Amino acid sequence: MDIDPQKSELVVTNFKEQYRPQFHFSPPAKWMNDPNGLVYYKGVYHLFYQYHPEDIVWGPMHWGHATSKDLISWEHKPIALFPDEHGLIFSGSAVVDKHNTSGFGTKENPPLVAIFTYHLMEGEKAGRKDFQTQGIAYSLDNGDTWTKYEGNPVIGNEGIKDFRDPKVFWHDETEQWIMILVAGDHAKIYRSNDLKSWNHLSDFGKDKGAHGGVWECPDLFKLQVEGTDEEKWVLLISINPGAPNGGSGTQYFIGNFDGTTFTTDHTEEKWIDYGTDNYAGVTYNNTPNDERVFIGWMSNWNYARDTPTKTWRSAMTLPRELSLHKEQDVYFLKNYPITSFNNQLNATTISLEDLNAGISNQNITDLNETDISFKVSLKENFEFKMKNTKNETLKFYIDASKKELVLDRRKSGLVDFEKSFGETTHKQPFSTQKDWVELRIITDHSSIEIFIDQGRYVFTDQIFPTENYTTLQITPEHTERIKDVKIQSVKSIW
């Protein structure tokens, strides 16, 4: 049983349907895409999301809503924001207006303020270019109910076709609100003192980064370089199409922000994930210890409307903590599951080292709710497979000579519902000089997330095996190249 977010009524669902994730967030029913309004307040993490309550394909967008105390177990809430005369409710962000700069609350009870894109379908159908504008709404009861600002839209549109996805944060150094949003092939930065009146400051990106598709879902934040006192700014930009392995993906830039302008020195493209199913991800505002927690939409616009689920469609990635690192003057992000996810792991573990014989063909009861980790050398070829009795196979391997990591889902189960889904392998270059790195593989019923070297290299992919994987296979001649093996089952959040 769960709440229908549209009607606030109980609907029958046991979250046990075929392919239903057991420890990733998914809506009780119907269509979901981008995470929105990620904010923490009064002990509660809020997850809003793009939601169509009438069908399992994209349609008129609302903001769905769920809450959590640990970012792992979720409570479904009624729909937060509905379309109105200004348009559908597209992606955006939310902040805690601690100083009540907006005047929507009081200093004793500061408001949550949501900032989002209006999308006026009538304007789009008429061939206009000004159909996306920015609006705001506020809540005085920790997100349970929302009131839209009577002065919406707060930012109009002078003729930019793709003008959306505002991410807002408080900039301490200049004591002002900063908004970054996207405008087709670049990002725009604005400032405000009250979240209602906004002034344009600068643009970024027309000559930077990947431009194989439209820029979407920006995020701008500061991180300290691990092991140093140095701080840098990170800009996330989702792009569709144009990702390195096809369709939707998220690139990032590392640079500096002075309160007005973001700049970056690097010219090479950087991607947060080389799988094809981590898109539109953004980070939480107002986290308890200023940690930078990221959640992405676990799908790809190439086939998001076609995946073989029936009552709901789409899930989110595991929440991941972002960290910034530097090696030989090169900066890079790592993204890795948050520590609280470990509470979902069963205490008993199966160590392959203790199984002595037959490491290449160990029958495990169920590999579709597991967290597998071990140390591996990236200097030797290595292959890892999961299989079921139908010989559906999911394969990951290291090609040491090419310095390439490869995930192969071409024979993983159902793949023919859309041409590109099972067409090619997914490849990622690597350059680490470490002798041993951790390889962590987390599988749910319709997804696999692979983290190499604590999240320096990541693959997130949907999979649809027609029965659960039960056999783990590691190429025999390479078994001496692994150590510290653990296989742990993961408890369902439902």
C-alpha cells in the first residue's frame, strides 16, 4: 500500500512488480524523470521530481514529492506543484530562505522556496520561442503544502527556446542569491536579494565543453580538494544528446566563481558517469554537514519512454557523495554511494576467498539485490560476468592494453525494445597509476551501478533480465589479480 501522490489516497502496490527497484527510489505509479528541489530542512531530505500522474510516458509535468531521514528509505507524499495558467512545472531547485529575504515567512519560521521553470505548451505549439519562464513557490510547513508567488513569472523570456532548470543557492561571500540556468548551448548566471527580482550577471559555456545536444539541469557549488586546503568551484551540466556512450549524460567543469562569473581552465571534456543511465543529476542544498550529495535520473532519453515496465517508469540513482581530487595537476570528481547506504547491507557476507574451489562458477541465490566489492589491478586484463539460467549475461571487463573499462549489456536480458539500448558496449578510458583499486558493483532488479577507485570511474546502466542472475563468473586465469572479495545482499527499502 502507498499514497497516490495525485489523489492523496492509498493505492495497492507492494513494490514487487517485475523490474521494480528494491533500494532505489521509484514512484508508486506512472512516469518520473528529473530530480528537482533537492533540499534538507528540519531533519528531512526532500526529493521532488518531474512527474506525470496520468500515464507511464512523459506528459504534463508536475512536481512529485517524497521525503526521507536517511536518503535511503522514502515516504511518498502528495504532489507538490501542479501546472497553472503560466504552464507546466518543469525542473528546478529549492532553498531554505533562512533570513526570510523573500518575506514569505518569518525569521522564526523561514520559508522553503522552490524555483522552477514554467513551460507554456500553447506558446510552444504556436511556434513562439518565449514559452519557458521561471517561477517560484513557497512552503511554511516544511514542504507539505505550497503557495505560488502571485508575481510569477519572476524571470521572463525574451525569445530563448530552451530557457530552463534554475538551480539557486546562497553565496556567502557576496551575501546574495545566485541562480544558474541553461539557455540552449550555454548557462546564464543571475543574482537576487529576495528570490523575486533577478538581475543577469554573466554567461558561460558557448565555447566550452561538449555541445552534441541541448544543455540542461545545471548545478554550481564549491568543493575542497581532498587532502588540501584548496577550494574550487564545480559546474554540472547535463546534455542531451551528446554523451560519450550515446544519448543523455552529465558533464562537469572545474574552475572558479567570483560571485559574478564562472571560469574554467581545462579544455578536455569531463563526465560524471560513462554509463547511459545517469542524467539530470543535481545536488542537495542545506545538507547537515555541507556534504555534496548527488542524485540522478536513472534513464536516458534515447529509450526512457520504451523501457519494459508497466505500472511505473523510471527510478533514481543511489544518492552519492561528490568529492574533488587532484592528481598530477589534474582535477577530477569522484561520486560514490553515501555512507548510510551501508545500513541496507546484510551483516553476513560471502567471501569468495573462502570458497576455495570454483571461483569462476559460484551459484549465488540471487544477484539482483547485491553489493559486490573487491580489490583489482587495472594493470591486467580482467572479466566479470553475471548470468542466469537463460544464459542472459551482463559483463564488465578491464582492457589493460587499451586502458579502457567496458560494460556490456548487449545480452543482459530484454534489449530489443529500442535500437540503441543493446546496440553497443559502454566504454570509459582510465589513467590511474595505483596498483590496486576497489571495484564495487551494486545491482538492483533493473539497474547496475559500478564504481571503480571509489567512484573515480563510474557506470550506471539499466538492465532488464527476464529472470534473476544467479551465477557469478570471474575469468579463471585472472583470479590472482583480485583480493578482499565481499558479496553482500541488500535489504529492500519497501
